[in-house]
Amino acid sequence: MAEKTEKLFEQFPGVTYQEWRDKVVADLKGADFDKKLVWRTNEGFNVQPIYRAEDIAGLATTDSLPGEFPYIRGIRDTNDWLTRQDIIAPDAAAANAIALDVLTKGVTSLGFKVKDPADVKTLLAGIDLAKVEINLTCCPRKALDVAKALVEAVKAAGAEKTFRGSVDYNPAKPALRHGKEIDPAAIASAAAGIIAAVADVPALKVLSVDSYMLSDAGAYIYQELGYALAWGTDWLTLLTEAGLDVDTVAARVKFNMGVSSNYFMEIAKFRAARMLWAQIVEQYKPASADSAKMHIHASTSRFNQTVYDAHVNLLRSQTETMSAALAGVDSITTVPFDTPYQTPDDFSERIARNQQFLLKEESHLDKVVDPAGGSYYVETLTVSIASEAWKLFLAEQSEGGFFAMVAAGKVQDAVNASNAKRHTDVARRKEILLGTNQYPNINETAAQKVAGDACHCGCGCGDGAEGTGHALSTARAASDFEALRLATEAAAKRPKVFMLTIGNLAMRLARAQFSTNFFGCAGYEIIDNLGFDTVEQGVDAALAKGADVVVLCSSDDEYETLAPAAYKYLAGRAEFVVAGNPACTEALKAEGINDFVHVRCNVLDTLRDFNARLLK
């Protein structure tokens, strides 16, 4: 049989970018191309609606293979990441029992919080240290003793050469989390002592770059990456200046990074991170190219987790886990969906594990290395994020490095500014949290399930002298809306919002749906309707239902006559709201109508105002 050589694409003429753009501009019918289709990111660059081969033609990022310097495509030639579960238990014996159980369920990496170094032996009893990765988190001042205890356990198991794991020495944690003082000059000697203590266990990481703390505090992607690179660079600088060689230091650094729901940008972030870190380490002249490899553990975001409609957290964390897996990180923690309001239970932890197993066993994401490599979009994002993070990195270096900036409170202030901006964006629905500020489950209650501050670290790292006052905000993106709804739940009477739908069918239905979502964000009871012939009928029906708020839903053209009539007939017996922002707004305000809900509203501030009026 003759080989078929016909190439179907040759039957179609090539299309240039300009030809494509001209067609789009024509279809926009006068609308501005950039305003309609170009996305200005929070990372400081524009994202175009289309990318083509010519966009990556000159990029060096496409010149290497997985496992090759600068490791943009990964530090190994496989993509089988470790599935990590962080064990939460009241004591060491209970934590060990949980660990032994989950190891039979597919977990290959364990995380423990250690309060007393003497507990390490109990925590690790019965665990095969030659096969299971162990990660110990502790207060910075206990890190040396914890490291010694771990080394002792590894040696007792004869696993020095095969053991993989980490001790989280993070001297910036008290300053970042509690605003405590930090002395950059005192860090090097402590770190050097820990490195000496673990010298016999080559793969034990002890110098932490915990940039997930910044991600969980609301940092933008370029900020997390820029600060992480500066943090890691401080480790290299401090310890090489103290007399250690760069290969010894770099081998002990571990990056614990966060993952937000910005799917493609997070893939690009990890690719950019490896590339930039390799180039940074190269400047220290290491003897081995392996010293430039970046070892990354990724944890899904806590910042965007919600108390209400908490199962939506599963959707967020699943895409986040996918981003990290496709980007080729070494290990992943998928944070359980119920973390914002309680200590995760057996069910939520099981689901969190299975989220990773699904990506491996069902989707086979562990079978392909760097599947995003060569993508016009992802390659361009990688370079763009790297560029913005590098600018921040250079700015940090000019101010003395990461630890110096933390000591001055500049890192905390910058991240908190991003946190505040994101809260404002959530309040205005520029950033959507499904089930919280858009499409809420109106009849859900949550007060009964909130079990205090489930995220408190409990390690004592906040104890001690007064600090600078510069601490990272712990307010999740949903926290303001959750406070609003919890206040509604605690009120003696749940407010009722009545949709007075009248006039133009399409507009009244659309505005009733918008207003339902709007007031539902405060947990109010919503009463919708099929429509009324007169505003008097609608007002009478609203009062018969005991409505506290009456929302007039109609078209802009009809509001000029309908709104004043309804307002006058209601005569102050309930709050009156117009759904929309009609041209006649100023005329309606002159009639005494002051409440309007529309897409430009600050939803949070508007609902806070209604709560102040209604919850008495």
C-alpha cells in the first residue's frame, strides 16, 4: 500500500496575525480591541487573546530538555511527584498512628508539626525511612534539636543514603507571622550549625524558603516568586560568606511554595522559578550543575478557601494541584476543603489524597514531563512572569536582601497591600469566589460548623519580646463576606428581600436574578416572583410576605415612571431598591430614592449598609 503523504493543512492558505486582527476588529463593530480582548494582569503585564509561533521564536526557554540546565522544563526526566499529607493530631503517638494508616492508602510523603524534639522518635516509629519522605515543621529555635533527632532516627534505620526529607528551619516565620524582630546577622551561624548536624544525610533539606506563607496572605504570583528567589539567595549569600561552599548550601535549600487558582500562570510560575534559580546559583560558581536544581514542594491555596459552599474549595484546589503537577514540582499537599472552619476530618483528608491520585491514576499527569513546554501561551507567560519577578528580586537586592526587608517590615507591607487590593476586588466582584460573592447558596448556614481558628500554628513561635508590628495578614479573600453572613445568621430575624418584577420580561428576569445573587451574599431570604401588572400589586404582595427590602426589577426606560410610583406607594414600610443604574438615576434620587444595585457597586459595602439598617 502506498504511503499517504497528503498534508491537509496545505490546502488552506496561511493567515497572518494582521489578517486575523483585522477580522476581529471588524467583528467588534467599533469596540476597542485592547479594552475588549487584552487582559491586564495583576502581575504587571498584558495577556493577548491569541499567541502564535512567532511569539516564542526568539525565546531561549524552548532550547532545553527536561533535566537539563536551566531546568525550566524540570529537574528530572519523569513527572512522578510525591503525594504529601500533613498529619494533624493531639500528640505524637496519635500522629504516628495516623501516619502509619495513610501510608497504606497511597501517601508517599508525610508532614509533621514538632513541638518537642523528643517526640521525633515516636512520630517516626514503624515508618520505612528509606522509602517515605519525612518533613518536620517546628519553631525556628528548635530546628537544630529537631534536625539532630531526625538524623539519629535515620541513622538508626540505616537510611542515610536513601532518605529524603526536610526540617523547616525558617527564621523569618516569627517576623512574617507575628511581627517579631529578626536579626539577619544571627541567622548564618544557626543555619551553619544545622547544616553541620545533618552532614551525614545528603538529601535532608534544612534551609526553608516558605513562600507559601506569602501566597496564603494574598501575594500576587510575581511577588511570591520574586520574594522566594531573594529568600533563597540570602541563604546562599549568608552561608557562603560564613565559609561554606555553595554546593553544600544549595543542596540544603527547599522551596515550599503556594499555588493559586490562576491555572496557566501558576504553571508558568514554577517553570520560571526553576529557570531563574538556576541562573542565580550559577553566579556562585558551583562545582556541580545539580546544585542549580530547585527542589519545590507545592501547597494549594488557603487564601481563596471559603467557609460557605465549602465543597467549591475542591474545585479550586483541584485546578491548583493540576497546575503544580503539570509544572513538575517534587511534591504536593492538597489542602483539605474544610480547613477554613475546622480541623480536617477523615473524609476531607481522604478526598484531598484522592484529588492527587485521580490526577495520577485517571489522568496520567505523572506520565508526561512538562506537557506545557512549547505552548505559545505558557512559554510567553513563563517569560513575562520571570521578567516581573526578576524586577522585584533586583529591587530587593538593592535594599539588602530578603531578611533585611522582612526586618524592616517591607515584605509584609507589600504583601498586605496586595491582600487589601484583592479584598477590594472581591468586594466589587472583580475577583470571583463562587458561592461567596457570586451565586451563593442562599439557604446555607455555617455558624454551627465554624470551630475557631483552625489554622493556628500552635508552635509557640509568636512568644517572646515585642516586635515591629509588621505581620502578614491572615484574612482570607472570603472573610469579609463570611462575617457579613454570620452576622445575618446571628440576628433575631432573617431579612426578607422581595423582587418586585414588572414590565419588560427579559430585563426584569435578568435583574431579579442579579439582585437575588447580590442580596444572597448576605444570607437574606429571597422571594422571587413571576411578575406584576402594577407596582401597587407588587408592593401589596411584598408587604403581605413581610418583606424588609423591596427590589424593583424592570428596564431602564420604565424606571422613570415605575420607580417613583412604587416608592411613594411603599411609603417607607420597607427599604426600597432599584435594580440597575438607569440614566434617570439623578431624577430618582431627587424623589428620595437612594438605593441602587448594579455591576459597579461595591457589593460588600452595600450589604454592610443594609445589615446596619436591618439587623437590629
